[in-house]
Amino acid sequence: MKKAVFVVTSFLLGSLFLSCSDDSPTQTEMGSSLVCSSQENCSDVTLQEGFALIRSAGKYAEMGTNSKSAKANERPQMDVKFSYDFQIGKHEVTCGEFNSLMEGKKGDRLDCEKESLPAINVTYYDAVLYANAKSKAAGLDTAYSYSSAEFDKKGHCTLLNGFVFKPEVDAFRLPTEAEWIFAAGLSFNVDKSWNADNSDSKVHEVCSKKDENGLCDFLGNVTEWVNDWLGNFRDTSITNYVGGVDGGNLGERVIKGGSYRTESSLINLYARGDVYTVTGTSAADYLGFRLAYGKIENPVWLDASGAAVASNLSIVASVKNISPLFGTSKSKLAFRNDNTKNLVFVDFRKISPAIVEIKDTINVYHPDISPDGKRVAFCTGLEGSKSDASSIYVRDLNAEGSNLVKLDVKGAAIPRWHVLENGDTVIVYVSDAGNNKDESTFKSASTWQVKFANGKFGKPEKIFDGAYHGGISEDKLLTVTGARVLRARIAAKGATVKSKAKDTLWYNGEQACNASLNKTSKRTLFLDFASETGIKFVGSKYRVHERLFIANSEGKLVSSVGAPSGYTFDHSEWVLNDENVAVVTLANADGAHKQIALVNTKDSSVTVLVEGEEIWHPCFWVSTGISSESSNWDADSVGVYVSAANQTNYLLSHKMPMFWKLKDSVELIGLGNSHMWSGFDPFVMSVSSMNMGVVPCDMHCSHYLFKNYIMNHASNVKYIVVSIDPDLWSNIDERTDINEGKGGALGFEYDENHEFYPEGVDEKFVELVLENAPDESVIKERGWYAANDNSGWTDDNGVAPVDGGDSTWSDCLFNNNFANCLVDFDQKTCMSNHMNVCVADTSLNECLAKHEFGQCLAIFSGDIEKLKDMVRLAKERDIIVIGLIFPISPYYKKTGAYGRHGMRRSHAEKLIDEIKTWAEGKSNFYVFDENKLGNHDYPSSMSNDYDHLNEAGAKQFSKRLDSFIKSLNSSSSSKK
């Protein structure tokens, strides 16, 4: 790897190592010379108030690490060079600053204990809105644009529809990960940070600790949002890196730095995430942000394959913009990236749709999405050119572009899907898509169709002479084409275009192109070259391709739509399965195809979908939906289990489609939280199994899923295995975890409104659910997350950390008086460390007055009662319930804490003993304890981290569980 001029420091085996050339300045000298924190020392720039100038131009930051113990997305180390300087906030944005600027604006207002504390519990989108507000207040353009914003009940912004980051704009924004690392690494000193070793488990005022350069809190106090999508690194050197092109299927974002809850030994510069997946909707009491200022020239992204992308494609629209046009959210866009020659698609059903580019060596033109939206056909030649070398392919419309097949004929271009009267699906194509102005040349080419079924082409069949590639109407009475002139083939009375028909010339023989026939309305969409016929119809002059024309089934002009100011149209096509909306590319004054947009031909409105450098040949598909005659289900609500707040694959949005697909065959279901999610391998079991583990999920959550879904619909279930985690049983609101998992998605509300379908569901219901599934891999993996890391049960210093640095929060529940909670904790500290009993009370004293010792223990007994009720319900169906206690770090025996989330070991032992004692009197409930209070035999090589198993550990755990279940079958009286 290239030797860095400036190298960021990181922890490696507990020590700090600097990799500098021999003549490089020391870290302190280098840091002080690269930071300008006052205007008098920064005469060459205008310094923003509260910001420091970082002189990064020509310097490098080292991102990631080569440490084998680091996470996969933190490896390998990558050099990032800067061609620019930037400004960064000296400290994290404070609660007071946030509220002062956002006062009166729609969105979040934070509760401030002190205005000088960092703004916390903010989503990525909250931070973006603050940055935009700061830019506007300074009279600047904004670095972020969007079409609309969505907020939760607390005022947090959970989604910005049509969100686009504009790095070329001089404005306030979040720092890139590279910028953050460079600035934070100028003076890496954990001793000058608020962390779990010195914070007293609470956040502190900003800049109460400073580094040598006058910068504050990079390494502690609160973890910070940065601008980047989470992408993978490469062992290379990149200039002006700004992150991944998107956040993958989950829309993951990067967060940086330690917090007041982080052990000092765990603080480094390469870490870029949290315990669980971080998306734009994540928020926590240890997560805040700081701002950067300044534009980024010539930014570079890395795509999922690791390739550098200098001109990123951006999604501008969302379902919110698209659904009103069609009455459904189910829509997809496919197009050609002319810079890369690749096929690109966007699935707009997703809450945060992503640009997916299928990379190979095939040159893609004129993609056409199949009627069911699952495949795409395309050719390797384009309209107006000879097609001798053009071929037609079909592939699945997924990230891999799987099941690629080629039509084995000489010369084939411009494929269009068509459904015949007998139900067969065919692809109509032409032998040549060249210039059709000369009639003899045009007639020498021909139009063909070929059946496509089961992923294979059938035998091609010639339909008629003449290359008609604009489409065939559903009634088989009309077909059109346009490549220099507009031609039509009209069936004679009682015939079809395949048999007796008349070939005719439309539009007075004047130049036209991009003809697209609406199969239903038989109207033809096309572009012209500012011809006399067009000018006469419009009533004024216009530029080439400035008007979008529509002709009826007889070739008569009926309407036209003008392009937006500064643009012209190109590549016009009707939207598949719609009669009034067209999809087009918009070319700027220089002829660059910068945007793809929808055009409503009824009202001439334009909805921009995607922006890029050169994007061509769009095809937009809309689901035909389900008619009321065939189903009573609401196609836009059934199975819509994903929302802006629950996109990650460990939440219910991903597990519910799996449940509905497997409900009739599954015999064993695992319920619980992340211990279950990563620790239970359903493929090891002797019976058909699936993993319904989600995060978060206490016993109230497991009971909800069991009572409402499993009891009603999983008819063959014989076993329920449920995770027992007393250290997480601290929510007084029994719906807290399940509501967080649901995230306000329509599908859950639909289920509840229909009382979870006591009469059952039909095949169409399941079909709709699977159509809305956010990630098919979860279904294929039966819900199991196979963790590949083996970070070990401890960190490098032999420590098993406790989140928040506290393990005694359960004292106030187990001591004889609830008021003992006051001994060690103030109200917010107590509440933040899982002691949520006071969450509904404004005063801790009022809370104490209401809750004596007995009521405090009811927090735990509430979970225990849910477990007991689950066992009672299961007995009605002869279902065996097994309580699982997963292995966690044995090193917690040295801390006095039960596990990562604290509570005293003695308290956890008491609760577990109570459950085991109760199990002895039940015929259908057993406890399978593989933790044994840390006295287990799972080595560090089987751990993903301090309290989760990795793939190897999950397989061992599940094999033992399977043996345990077999022992129950052989001896019904057997007890663990």
C-alpha cells in the first residue's frame, strides 16, 4: 500500500503505531500545522464560526485496518487522498444549538438537560435537516435536496424522499468518513475523551475535554454521524472518497468515534458501526453529530464490487411521488448507464430504494421489463443502427442479474414482452432496427416473436415483413415503428397484423423516432425534429425533441407535452401497464442525458426519478395489481411489513414474509432477540425449523408473535424455542419492543385490523406478502444470521465490556426499597441503563411513591408471566416450549455483571432459578441452559463478540439443542 504523507493512528494490540516516513514531522507538529482554529491565523479563508480549517489538500488519511480481528467492513486498509481543504466543527452540535436553529420547523425538538450538552437521540435525517437549516440561515444553497420528509410521533425525521447529496455545493453538511478520520487522527489521545472509564456513565458538556489542536470529543462523549453510506474498502488509493454508492439492501450508514459508554481500550479510528445495523433512522442516547463545511470537488464513490465511481447515480423520487400516479407502490425502473454500458435498475417498492447496476461485459440497450416484473430483456444494438451484430438476452432483475440466457439467432434487436391470448409469454423483436426511411430496406427486415418460458427461449417465429419495433396492441390490430419515419401496420377487417394488414406512413412522412405503442389505448408516443406538422399542431416553433407527441390509433395527433425548461426529451416510452404516463430521459442544453423522468400526459406534469451523467433507454414497469373480482386483499397493505423505521434484516419486516411462506411446513420456530438471531441455526435441526429472532424482542414481543401469528397459522408447529434473557427484561411498557420491530409498517396494522385472520389466509395473501418481501435471502436462510467474525469473548485486554459501564442497575429492583435507585443513579442515568420503569413519569420521586418493592419486581414478573402464558397457550396445541439460555462471555464472572447489558449476576441467577423451578412442574416446558452462568465450554473461536455466537458456535448450540429435543421424544419425563 502507498506510504501516507499523513497517517491516521489506530489501536493495534493495545498500542499506538504511527507509520510515517523518517523525515515526517511528529504527530503533534503535524497536527498543529494542519489545523487553523482562529480567523487571524486563517487569512486565506473565511472561517465559519465555531469551525476549524483542516489543511488536508495533498495529504492522506488511512481508512480501515488490516487487523484480522476487525469486522469485514472495516478491512482492508485504504488510503484516501484529499485534493481540498475543509472546515469542521470544533465540537459536536449541542442540544441548544439544535433547538435554536430548528425552533418552529417541522421535526424534532430535543429535551435539553443542559444546552451545552451534545444533541443526542437524533437520526441521520435529523442531522441532515439541521445542516440544511444552517446553510439556509447563512444564505447558502444546501448540500442536500429531497422531495418530502417523514417524521415519527416523537418528531424524528425517519425518511427524506428523493434524498440526494450534492458534494459540489459549498454548504454545511456532515463530514465524510475520510474527513472525520483525518481530523480526529491529528491528535489521537483517548485520555482526553469522555469514555466508560471516566464518564460516570453519562454524557458531558462539549469541549470539557480538548485535544492539542482545540478540537473536542472526536474520540468520546457521543458517537457521531458522518455523511457516508456504508460501503466496503479496497486495498488501493483513492482521491476524494465519499463513501459507498448506497447502503446496500439495508441502507446502512457510517457512525464514528467512541462515546461515554465505550471502554477506552475499544476506541479507535477504523470502527464504523454499532452493535447492530445502523441506518438513517437509527437514534440513541450516545449518538450525535458535528458538521463540516465546504464543497468536495471530483468526489469518488465505491460501488458494491469495489469499483470507483466518479459520477454517482442518484434516486430523486420515491414511492410517495410515484404511487399517486398509478395507485400502487409496486413499480420498477430499468435503464442503461451509458458511461459503463451496464444495465441499471431501481425497485421503488422499497422504502429506501437503491440503484443496482448489473456489471458484466455485455453492452445493454433498450431494456424491457417482463409482465411480472421479475425479468428484463435487452439487446446489444440500438434503434437506428444496423442489427447484424445485435443480440437479445434475458436475465433476472436482481443484483446478480442471474439466469442470463441468449437468443441464438443472427441479428435481433429491441425486445418487447407480449402475452398471447393463450397465456403464453413471448418476446417480440426485429431482425434489424436500422433506418426505416427507405421502404425496400425496411421491408427486407422482419418482425419476430419467440416464446419464453421456464427461463428458456423457444423456437423463433416470423410474424411479418417489416421491422416494427414500437410494440403490438393487445387486440393485435396495430403495430408501429419509428427510426427516421413513423410507420404503422394496421390490420384489415376481421384480421390481425400477423395476417392481412396494411402498411402505412404516418406524420406526413416527416422525421420521427422513439415510437412507443400503448398496448391498451393504441396511442403512439413519439418524438420529432421540429417538423412542419409538429409546429402546425403545437402552434409555435420548438427545438428538436422538445415536444412529446401522441397520435391515436389512426395516426392523428391528439396531444403533445413540452419538456421542462432547459431540457429536451429522448428515449420516450409508455410506462408498462399504464395508459397515460410515459418515461423519458431529459437531456440538458449540451445534450447530456442527465435525468430520467415520468411524464403525465394528462396534465403535462414531470416527476424526475433518477439523475446521472449519461442515462439512457428507460423502461418503467407498474404492477397490474389484483382486481376486486379475484381477491379482497388490499394489494398495497397486505404484507407491507417494511417502513422507514424497520428496514434492517434483524427486524420483523424481514421475518414476516418468511413466516407466511413457511407457516404450513415448519415444525419448530425460534423466538427471541439477537442471541436467537445469530445463535440458532435452523438447518442443523432434525425437524423443519426457522429462526424468528428479531432485535429488539423481550418476552412480551415473543408472546405477541406466538399468540397472534403462530397459534393462528402455523398448524404443524410442534416446538417453540424461546430465548430467556433476564438482563433485557426491564421494559414496563410491554409493547415497546414489538412496536419498535413493527416500525409503523402498514402490514402489521392491516393484520391487527383483521384480527390476525382467524379464518385463515389464502394463496393470494401469501403471494402479496412475498411480492413485498424486502430481502429474499432471509427467507432462504430461514431467518438465521450466520456471523462470520470470531472476535472472541473479550477484547485485547481480556475485558468483557458492559454497555454503559454499569452492572448494578438491577439493585433498585431487588433491594427492599425502590428508593435505593437513588443511591447510585440520578433519574436519567437510571432510565438510560434499562431501568425504564420511570419512563412515563415526569418526576422520579413521583415514580418512587407509586412503585414499592413488589411493583418493581413486577417488571420481571411481567416477562415471566408472558412466558407462562405462552406455555399455557402452547399446551392447548400440544406444543413443546423450550426456554433457551445462550452462551455469553465467561469473563463476565470477573465483573459481577450477568452480561453485556449489566444487572448483577446474583439477580440473574435468582430469576433463572425461579424459571427452572417452575419448569419442573410443567409437562410441556423445559429449560435448555448452555450458559450456566458463564461455566460453559464454548471457546472464543465460537463467539462473534462478547454475547453472541458466530456461525461455528451456532452450529454447536443447535446440534446440542437438536439432541436435547430427541431426548424429550424418547423420554417424555426427561428434564434439563
